[in-house]
Amino acid sequence: MEILKFRAWDEENKVMEYGISINDGKAVKKGYHWFSPQNTVYHAEIMQYTGFTDEEGNDIYKSDLLQDKENFLWEVIYKGGCFFIYNIDIPSDIIPLYQLPAIDGYKIKFLKNIGNIYEH
């Protein structure tokens, strides 16, 4: 079964909110389920969990930065209904996330999650 998890970058407060809900296209803070001014993250970029983890077991979300064994940087993007990794150093290099070698089904080998495009 797929796990749907979301996070949101709160541009106004410069903080990443994890465990959010989505209501009417807006990010609602963890623990709340209804849209209201006090529990909604306005000016937020919403990112979905890919269903994969890095080799150390860290969750991988859209907009994460991954590093391979050769120190190349990859950004996780969402395009045409699929998650891809895009090589920041060689822009023509785009690989579907599901095609990467994995151990334990969803743990991707050879990549380490080093942050995201908003905080790093």
C-alpha cells in the first residue's frame, strides 16, 4: 500500500512543515484537518513523499537533493505523473526514481538525501 505523506515549505516563515494535510489545495499544519487562518501554511510549496527512502532510510520528497557516490547532486522532480531525479551537474541526465537500484524494495542504493532546494 502506498503511503501518502506531504510536507510544505513555508516561504513566509522560512520553515519546513512536515506531516501536513492538504485541504482545498492549501497546506494544513500537522494535527489539524480543517482550513482556517491559524492552522494553514500560506505561501507554501507543497511536496509529496515519493514512497522511497535513501540508502540510510531517510524519506525522499519532491525537491530533495540527493548525492551519489561520485558526489554528483540530483534533484527530485515530479513530471508527467512520475518522480524523477535530475542531475544538477549534467542537466540532460533525468532518471525515473522507480528505475534506480533498490534494496528492501523502496530503499534506493548509492544515494544519500542531503537536504532540499529550500533549506540548502
